[in-house]
Amino acid sequence: MRVSLRFIVVPALALAVVLSGPWSVRADVPAGFQDTLFVSGVAEPSALAFAPDGRLFVLEKGNGRVRVV
């Protein structure tokens, strides 16, 4: 089974965004990885979902908005 690199890198970047917020505990980045801010200005993200075309939908808890990244 062949897996596109996009399906590995994009979720890893999204996780980095969620972990970079002030609401979480920071962890050391494993060797060979880079901690990069992917998107800013997201207020209290509570859920993430990927569309087949690669877009990332982020649900904001406080105001109920869905951000498309």
C-alpha cells in the first residue's frame, strides 16, 4: 500500500499548530523533525479535520467558527 507523503506531513504540521498554543504543554521535537508554526490566530481549537483536497478545517471552541486552512 503506497501512502502519499502529504498524508504524513500535513497531519504532523497540524499537530504542531495545536501543540504550539498556550493551552498545552510543550514537548521536545524528535531528532529529524522541525517545530514550525503553520497557522496563527486560532482561538481555542477543539477539533481538526482534513478534506480530500488537503484543506484543514479547524473548529474554534469559544466562538463556534470553522476555520479553513
